[in-house]
Amino acid sequence: MRPHTSCQTQDVLRQLELRILPHPAYSRGLAPSDYYLFPQLKKYLKGHHNDNDEEVISDVRRWCRGQSSEFFPHRQACAN
């Protein structure tokens, strides 16, 4: 069953006046196997205040460099 398609679900959404936003079923730029990155990265970035995109990129790169090689199991395979 697809999400938000049952009659009961749609009735509740209508009653609550909620609008369902369309989104892709998957992201071509991010494999499901990469989702393990986000909790650790979010924890690292918590409390950081960046004024621009370059600062965010710098923080993310700093975090990536601080990870052990085992943290990125497919990095070497992708590099070769």
C-alpha cells in the first residue's frame, strides 16, 4: 500500500486540513546505504552557526577528515 492513499488516511488528512507535499520516492544523489552519515554529522554540527554556504562546507569537510577510514567503508572502492 502506498502512503497517504487509503480512504481513511485521506479522510483524516482532509479533516485536519493538511496538504501532502509531493516528493520523490528516492534521491538519485543519495543511496539509502549513505543514511548512516546523517545522525553523526548532525550531532557534530549542532550548535554551529554558519553565516554562509562556504562555512557549512568547511565544517562538513572538517568533520569528514576527522572520521576514521572505517567510517566510510566504500570510500576506497569509489576512489579506484
